[in-house]
Amino acid sequence: MSEKIAVYPGSFDPVTYGHLDIIRRGLSVFDHIIVAVLNNSRKDPLFTVNERVSLLKTATEGLGSVSVDSFDGLLMDYVHKKNVKIVLRGLRAISDFEYELQIASINKSLNPEIETCFMMTSNRFSFLSSSMVKEVAKYGGSVHDLVPEAVEQAIKQKYSAGGHGL
Ligand code: ADP
């Protein structure tokens, strides 16, 4: 049988333990996961795409068969280029569901061959998001339990280097 490869797309601005939990658990289902950082039009990311890729590479070291990449434009064009048929996404709350359903439906209409697989968040990460991490860090709170060490340091540097909006 051929290898089961999934693309796990997102902003990852920055990667949190919630993302890593999805990747770790995803690896029990898929042979390989390509974490794909979207270089999107979202106005004001804290980290550049290269920084996000680099933090993800550090964070996923030793997890298993994971590669980290970035892409522009439509996810469906990217997965086609990579010859992958599965998109992996995480679901936290009902609010995620509506958004994810919309994206998955649009993607299905763009390419019916692609399946989006959802993995439920682990309870302890259900309220964890990159924006929450940034909010806490911005006002000097500890994000130690929410993100890996390298990310914690990187956020501290960002905010001490003159600040940057959310
Ligand atoms: P996007 O802007 O594409 O939503 P994110 O980086 O916020 O990018 O999230 C990428 C994916 O990871 C999404 O599917 C999101 O639902 C999922 N995710 C983010 N945080 C968590 C978490 N704490 N638990 C489970 N899934 C999560």
C-alpha cells in the first residue's frame, strides 16, 4: 500500500502545544505529515513565514516523520502540487466547526479527490490558540505551559524589541 501522507496547513503564528498535539496524534494515523505554513494575507502576523517554519522545525524535531514547508495561494493547488490527498485540521470548539466546515466544503468543490480529516483537540488544549499565546505574552504573562521553549524565547524577543500588534 502507498504511504499515507497528510498536509497539516495553518498560520502557526506561532506553533503551540495544541498544534504539536495534533501533529503527534496525527502521526499515529498517517505515515508522514507535511506541516504547511500559509503565507496568507492575514494583516499583521507576529512572525514571518520563515520564522514560523524555523520554529516549527525545531518544535517537531524528534517527533517522527514530519516535514515543514510553506505555501502561497490556494491550499488545493498546494496539495495537488505535493500529490497529497489528505488535509489534516484540528477542531477545538463549535466556533472552529463552522469555519472549518466552510473551508472543507469549498476545498471539496475545488477538488473532490481531497479529504479533510479533523482531529478533536485534547481537552487540555481546547482553549489554546496562537492569538491567546500572543495576547498573554504581550502583557507579560507566562506562556511557558502553552508553547515550546524556543517559541517562548522568540515571542519574548519580539515584544521586547519594540512590540508588534496582534
Ligand atoms: P488557521 O489560521 O489556518 O486556523 P492556526 O495556526 O490557527 O491556523 O491553526 C491551524 C490548525 O490547527 C487549525 O485546524 C486549528 O483548528 C488547529 N489548532 C490550533 N490550535 C489547536 C488546539 N489547541 N487544539 C487542536 N487544534 C488546534
